[in-house]
Amino acid sequence: MSQMNGMRLVGHRGAMAHRPENTLESYRYAEELGVAEIELDIRLSADGEVFILHDETIDRVAPTPGALAGINVATLTLEELRGVDLGEWLGIPTLTEALDATTTAIQIEIKDPRVVPAAAAIVNARPQDFERLQFTSFNHEALVQIKTLCPQVSRGFILGGTTTLTDDVDALFGLLDENQASFVHLNVNAVRDAAVQELHRRGYLPTLWPLRGPDDVRRALAIGAAAVCADDPAAAKTWIADIVAEIPA
């Protein structure tokens, strides 16, 4: 069930609707649900360790941030980060732990460009994982840097809902030519007909995020999305199955 009507199902930060996001348990449950890929977010600690967290602080994800409230996680050591409870007694994992704990494909989103050299070193030491990994980022320069440091792993360029790049197709493809991303991840609010048509013409199969209801499934099908990224993979499977069933044979 990980690929439905030609679309791969991606678990956003694992299965964040069911388990604390970006924890090993969230990734494990996403795999149990049958996702084709897991999306996660990497940052660099003060002592040079690559850890997984979406935000610049722990305030949103930690039920009781305590003395670390409001502190930029880039200023904390891995040991300090290890003390954070993300709920259900689950902690912040490292990239290495996430790779060791999973078997699916993984989208590794670069949240802070400073993490690139350390992340590249980790992945370069794991050639057995090259085929299942993809580095992604909103940051064009981060993709250019990871292309140089870890060329064996594919890249995905993320376009957010406020981007103007899908209105300026020439600018978009200028950046794609430079960072050589193989994938383009479109926010549902960034979909533009001209950009989507040109992506398909040039051989890119866009992915769509976030998938949060049946209308987003219809939009994904309409643009010929190769993958959809959902906070709730279990619900997404149902939405996709229901919409696909409506399509005449």
C-alpha cells in the first residue's frame, strides 16, 4: 500500500499524527503503516553532531521545555539535547540512529545549512544507503553544497507556499540547473499550471505536501504527482483509496 495509483506515500516527520514527530518511534510506526518514504529534518549541535529536529527551539515539540525554552538548539550539545523529552519518554535522535533504525527510503531535509559537511560525512560512510536517501532543502545553496560533498545521493528542491519560483519558471529552472535536484517538492499552495507542465516536460515528477485531506489528493492526482507527503499516513491511505476508487476504470 506504499504506492497507490502511482503515487508514493511519504510519512512527514514519520507518522507525526500518531507519535511524537521526528522520533525513532514515529519512523517505526510510519514503516508499520506501509509508507514508501520517511521525511525528517536535520540540524547541527554545538559539538558538531547531526541530530533530528524540525524547529530552531524545542518549545513546540517538548511538552515541558523547562530551562531550554526559547534557546536555539544550535547552541546546545548533543548531551543537552538528549535530555529533552518529546513526549511518551521519547528523545531526539541522531541522523545515524535514524538510518540504523529504518529500512524505507528517507528524505533528509537540511534545515540549517551549517549541518551539510557533517551530514555528508555520515552518509558518505554508508554507501549501502545511497540508493534510499535523498537530501532536500528550501535552501538552494545547501543543495549546491551537498551536491559537491555527497554527489552520490539525489537531491530534492522544496518550494513553499509563499514562493514566487513557481510564478517565475525561468528562475526556477535556473536554480534546478545549478543544484541539479532530481525532485521538486511543491507545497499545495505553490502549484502553478505553467510550472507543473514545464516540470513534466523536463522529466521532473513533482511531489506534493502537505496532504491533509481528500481535496489535496485530488490536487496531487491532477498535477501527476509522483509522491504525497502526509502528517497522518494512515488517514492518507484511506483518502487516496477512496479518491482512486472514484476514478472510472
